[in-house]
Amino acid sequence: MPKSTQAGVSRRRFMAVGGGSAALAAFLAACGDDSGTTTTTSSMPAKSSGQTSETEQFGEGDIGILNYALTLEYLETAFYADVVKSGLFKGKDLAVIKKFGEEEAEHVDALTAAVKQLGGKPAPEPKAEFPLEDAKSVTELAATVENLGAAAYLGQAANIESPEVLASALAIHSVEGRHAAVLNTVLGKSITPDGAFAKPADAMTVLKSVEPFIVG
Amino acid sequence: MSDHEIAHPELAEVTVIDDSEDLSRSEVILKGALATGAIYGTLMVGPYVRKALAMSGGGDVEIVNFALTLEYLESAFYAEAKKRAGAKGELMKLINLLADDERQHVEALTATVKQLGGKPVAEPKFEFPYNDTASFLKLAQTFEDTGVSAYNGAGPMIKSKEVLGAAGSIVQVEARHAAAIRLQNSEEPAPDAFDPSLDEAQVLKAVEPFIA
């Protein structure tokens, strides 16, 4: 991972890539279901030739999808842990953040176990840094991360082969959706920003959005 | 059952009426889902639905028709609530949003059944047991949680990737509704890390009596 992606610029970059839902929606529409024939992400492991899916850099088939999800859950867990430590939130708000963080940690455990069950090697925990300036921007970042996380699971549902893995992914997906709705509510935004049908995000889009937070 | 703790008595009082006197398979499964949620809690609904759909073996058309029946229920519930729930202000705005979303789900699922070459089930009549805003909100919460659990249970039974993608798009919205309604009730919006619980073996044993 090149050191060029530094934490100082990360919030602006993140918001530029993943923050504008209209831009994201337009991008998704442009991408359609074609998940990544043009890879522009440089600091993620490169795709080797012949691979058809962005998640295969994390392993083949369901193992790759689970490891991709595990990587995102590691980031969410680290994010909430840092937010708790930051001291920016107190009382009821802090309780919500702690609860969400605990649930993300449970997702990490479940996904790690699932990868092992399939005979795979769980993805390592990425080293991450998040901009923690004030309560409002942190809440906005949390909402962006949760909405993106929910979209990431939705984007993989149809790619999963095993019904058991799909059941686990769906069980996590809707919890991410619940988290997203709560944070949107706190921000005074729509609980369903995509309308009656949630939009998926492909792995390339998601990885590009979280890349600024990964520091090593 | 007399010594059994009933999880959601309000679900047990919901009635599903079919004038044709011939309950569709979807209505039978919906009644079972409501009974399961009433007695064992909404987390049990997913495993019940999955098992019931597996046993009936009707394929994607039947699964989508079941989802359509569930959406008929939610759509009718919120449409009626606009007049009946005694809501105003923020809650009224939320009810309008949910009513609109559920109506769109009904339309999309009707179209999907047709696309699959099936016949969309007819809308049954429903009777909802509530008499004030508080009891409306309580029932709304159990309906939304039941919906999430039911979709998640049905998901792995779906064969078509397109249908699975559509069901996923809907269930995420149901989960968002569930969280919003739970906030209205000052309840934990995401009570469990998994929706439904992954511990299915125990659950399946509990719901066995409801699987026709």
C-alpha cells in the first residue's frame, strides 16, 4: 500500500468519492452490473488476468466475497472504536455508537469464522485512520460508511453461491441498513435515500471509497 | 400454550380474510409467519419462511407471491394508518413515506410475478388490531421486523439472480423502515447484530408446528 494516501486529506477525498449520493447514483447507473472492467484503484492489490470480479483479489468465489465483507467490517469496527475514544460523543449518542461498534465487531467474528469454514484464510485487518474533527462531520462519515456498507452487501448478494453464506450475508445486510437509517435520521436526511428500492454498490466503487482511510 | 410467554400478542390478532374461501399458498405461509412471530418473536419468522418455502417447492413465482402478500399487508396497513393512527407532524410524514414505499413494492412484485410467467396473487383483506397511536406504532414495529426476517429467510431459496437482487433492494428498505419505527418507539433500532439470528437449529424446532 503506497504511503501517498494520507489521513490528512482523507475526509475531503472520501466525501468527494462517496459522499454525494446523486453522484454515486449516477456513477452506479453508468457502471450498471459490469463490476469493474476498468480498474483505476492503484493501491489495492492488482487484479490478475482472467479474473472477472473485484472481490477475487480477496480469494475465489464466496471466500473472496466474505473476505471483502470482512475487510469492510474491520474498517467499520475500527472507525467506531476510534469514535468512542475520541470523546466527541456522550450519553445517548455514545451509547448508539458503542452498540453499532459492538455489532460490527460481531460481524467481523462471524465473517472470520465463515471464511475458515469454507477452508479459506481470513483477510488481515487493515490499518486505518479516520478524520475525527467534530461530532457533525463524524456523524456524516458514519452515515456515509453505513449506507455504503449496506450497498456493498446488496451488490454481492447475487454473486454468492452458497445458500448458507447468502443467509449470513443477508442477516448482516439488513443490520447495516438499520444502522444507516438511524444515522440518516440523526442528520435529518431521508431514511431511504434511494427511494423504495435500495441501490447496490459494486466492489470497485466501495473499495475506492474506503481507500483513503487505509494507511498500511 | 397457557404457560408460554407470547412474544407479540398483537400479531396474533391480525386477521387475513380471503373472500374466495380458498386460501392461497401465500396466505397460508403469511398466516404461519404471523403466528410464528406472535409466539416466538420476529427473529423466528425468517427460518420459518425459509422452511415453509422449501417444503412447498413452488419456486421463484411462489416466493415472490408470498412477498407480494406480505407487501399487500404492509401497504394496506399504512394506507389505513394515514386516517386511523392519529398521527401528525413527523410521524405523519413517516407514515406517508412508508405507505408510498410499500405501494411501490406491491407494484414491483406484481410485475415480477408476471415477468416470471406466473399469476400474481389477489389482495386479501386485512384487519389490524390497534386503536391509538401507541398501539399502531407497536404493530408497525412488529410488521417491519417480521418483513425483514421473512425476506432474509426467503432470500437463499430464490433461484433467479435478478429476483434475488430485487428482494435484496426491498429488504434493505424494510430494515430502514424497521429502524425508523423503532426510533419512534424509543426502542433499540438495531437490536441484534444479525437479522435474523444465525442460530437456526433451535428456531426450526420451535416453528415446526406451523409448517403445513
